[in-house]
Amino acid sequence: MDYSTNVTYLSLEGHVELEKYRNFYFLICLTVYILIICCNVVVISVIYTNKPLHEPMYIFIAALLCNSLFGTAAFYPKLLTDFLSETQVISHGACLFQAFCIYTYVATEFTLLSAMAYDRYVSICKPLQYPTLIKMSTVKKLLFFCWFFPACEIGISVILTYQQLCKFKLNRIYCNNYSIAKLNCGDITAMSTYGLIALGVNVFLPVIFIIYSYLRILDICLKNSKDFRRKALQTCLPHLIIFTSFSVTACFEVINTRLEGNVPHVFAMIMSVENLVIPPLMNPIIYGLKLQEICNRIKKMIWKKNTHVFSH
């Protein structure tokens, strides 16, 4: 507690050998963050500037990439500042806000992946009904729900977490809602129970829905031609890779945070940040390379720039 300003500060003590590797950590994280911004912005701008790509599937991809930029913006600037600071501290309010942003990013990722699975399911399993079921008005409603519902749900969780603190040390490199709650003086049963319910709604329901969607898609693919299977796989594989990676890491983080398993600290820290490194970095690369339309547009954009440079 800083008594001169009446602000409560928390110490982030999850860093590993920071004094020894400070500059190395900073350079690696800065490079990763710049790559995340550049890769995501390129694919978003390609989708935004090309009218043929203003279709539900590509709009959902752009929304997913925007969500990655939102989540990483809540994580990397603070982390980079900590690498250059003598003390790694954050105010209680700022810590709760960071936890809100990161949790909202994770929850929104699952709802967006669910919306994308629904889009692929209708496209492959009910192609004749696709124009009726997936209209632009439906896409707008789905996108609003994908961001608004998780934000409200996480907002309530953060409000329940906000209590007087008795401990001021977090064994993490960023703020985690449940870890903050464990520092509280009061009872956290209500927050913990609500958190489990929110987890079920935000994670397990989308996971069940996505698995169901892809089982139906698989069933349709097995009944159709080889060419049909190839095209379906081309559009679904990137989504499945991202969904599997995100789900495994999110489940590990939840289990490790709540059960406090005997996992080596270094491994726990790596896994805790994986969803803020791999998906934001790989999403634009996977979708940019795997989906032919986006890949072709990026190639055209690069070719035009190179032609313009050489002509001058």
C-alpha cells in the first residue's frame, strides 16, 4: 500500500531470473509483439479493403484477429515495461482491469470460434439454407453477442473479486482474476462459484458445440466426393488447429490456477502466456496461408508494392 496516495500496489513475482535475462526477455517479447501487430493488421486490412472478402467467414476471421490485438494490448505493454523496471508492481485497480481484458479476450475467442464453427457447419451441411441462415444481419448480431456477453460475464466476476487485500504478492507475470481473489481478506466462495459457472458457459458449452459441429461436418464429408472433402478440410483445418491449441492451454491454465498443482514454475509461466503468444501470432499466418482467397490477395498486395518500388 502506498499511504501517500492511498493506492494499493501488487508485486508481480512470477518472473524467472529477470536480472540475468532482462534485455533478452525484452528483445524477444518486443519482436513477438511487433510481429503480432504486423501480421494481424495485414490480414485485417486485406479483408477490409477487398469487397469479395466481405463474406461471413472472412468477417469472423477479421473479428478473431481484432480480438487477438485487444488481448495482446492488455498484456505486452505492461510486460515490456516490467522488463525495464527495477520493481515489477501494478496498482490493484490496474491489475483488475488487466485481468478483465485478458479474461474477456479468452472468453471472446471461444465465442468467436463457436460462431465460426456454426458458419462452417451451415456452409457445408446446409449449403442451400446458407444465404437464409447466415445473413449479414445475423453476422452482426453474432459478433455483438461474441463480444458483449463475455465482457458482461467477466465484468461481474471482476466486481466480485474487488475486495480489501491482505496479501500483496502475485506469483505471476500478469494479473489473473482468481489469483487476485486469493489475496483478498474476505471470503471468496461467491466469486469462486460464479467463476466456475462462467467457465462452464464461456468454455465448456462452446467446446461441446464446436465438437458437435465438426462431427456433423465429418459425417457429411465422409458421404461426399474426394474433392468435396478436400475443400471442406481446407476451410476447416485452420479453425480446428487454433481451437485445439487454445482449448488445451486454457484448460491447463484454469486447472493449474485453481488446484495449484506441483507444476514447475517455469513451465507454468510458459503455459500461462501461451494463449497470448501462439494464437495471436499463428492465427493470421494460418488463415493467410491456408485460405486461398486471403493468400492470393496478400500476394497481389506484395507484388503491387514491389512493382511500384522497381518502377521508381
